[in-house]
Amino acid sequence: MTPPSSSPTFRSLGCAECRDHEALGFDFTMAFQPIFNVRTRSAFAYEALVRGVNGESAAHILGLVNDSNRYRFDQACRVKAIEEAARLGILDIPDCLLSINFLPNAVYRAETCIRATLEAARQSNFPSNRLMFEVTEGERVDDPDHLKSIFQEYERQGFTTAIDDFGSGYSGLNLLALFQPQVLKIDMALTRGIDQDPVKQAIVDGILLVANRLGITVIAEGVETPQESAALLDLGIELMQGFLYARPEIGRLAVGRFD
């Protein structure tokens, strides 16, 4: 499952081939959903979310990914996200990051597998310090040390690192104990209805305490109501993502709703 970097197949995968969706057997595009600082009403980042070219869901596209195409798909997603975000004008938004999800099980050697990303960024004049890479906690990681090495290499390259869906999935605090990313995104299961749930409030408050001690920025995902937003603000979270502010959109960078 993990070919050595010296294998002909591994060596031959270049940036042009990462754009070759025909080789994947399916095509896809990207939707973008903003992450806002709700106090300043400014965009902190836009997350690139895979979609089908006819609007098919991420689950539909990810269902087409298997061991034989996982590496090529992961690489193609990075290239597509950078090219589309640059085309849509993300670089015109001051300090705004582009957030890209990646599949850790598709990365063989971080320093090698990042080449296509760096080449795509160079061709789009996209500064590396405006790229954020998220690994979802729901993605099963059989070799945590491998994931740690990926994050270390990404930070060496100047990327921002993030754990997505924190508070669900396989690893939780054990993953955080192994390595400390620059950003934690709290899973929507914890933010949904938090204004009416003292237990969720206590858990999120505990996550914030740990994150603050470690110098980690916290984002709340899945915010859908003004009451949830107010409760999160009261806890000290200013960065939020969710339908309350903007839905993912294909072909444009959504402007937030702050009514």
C-alpha cells in the first residue's frame, strides 16, 4: 500500500499528472466555505471542499477513492484547490488563508509528496504561508508518528497545520498529545446546540484551556444559529464556520452574512 519513493510509479507522479482527472476515472471540482472572525467580520480562511462537477456531494466523490488512486486524488485536490482559489481572488483578501484537507494515508514521504503542491502554488503566485492543511480526526491514522512527521515538514515549509473535527473520531486528546498543530477545529457535534447544553459548554471550555496553554488557535465548526454563535463568543471563540454565516459555494468566494 505504501510504495517506496524509488518506485517508478511514485517517481513519475508530477504536477501535470496531478491535474489529470481522466487518469482518476472521475472528475471533480471545489466548493469554498469561509471561516470568519465574527468580531471583526473578516475572512480568516476559505476551506476547499471537494464536490462533483454536477454538484455531487463530497461523500459521493470520496466513495470513488480507493487504494489505487488515493495518492493521485489527494495530490489533485491540492492542485485544484490552489488553482481555483487563486482564480477566484482569495489572494486579494488580506491575510486570508486557503485551507486544504489532506489524506495522511496518501502521503508516503512528506518532503516528496509536497512537490506538486509547491509547484501549483508557484505557478499561481500563491504564498506558502497562506496555505493551511487540515487532517480530519475522523480519518483513521494507523501510524501517528508518520502523521507527526508530515505536520513537522508542513510547518517547516511555512504552512499552517490544523486538526479538523476535533472532539470526534479516533484519537482525540491522544492525537493532540503526540503533536500540536497551529489550529484546532472543534467538531460540530460539540458546537451544535451548545447554547442550551452546559456539558458541551464545559467540554469546549476545557478544549480552549488546553489550546490556550499550547498556543493553538481554535475554530468552531458547524455554527448554525445566532444563539450558538453568542455562546461560543462568550467562551472566547471568535473564529467560526457554518451555515449561519455562509454555505460552501462553487465558483465564488462567499461573502458572510452578519445580520
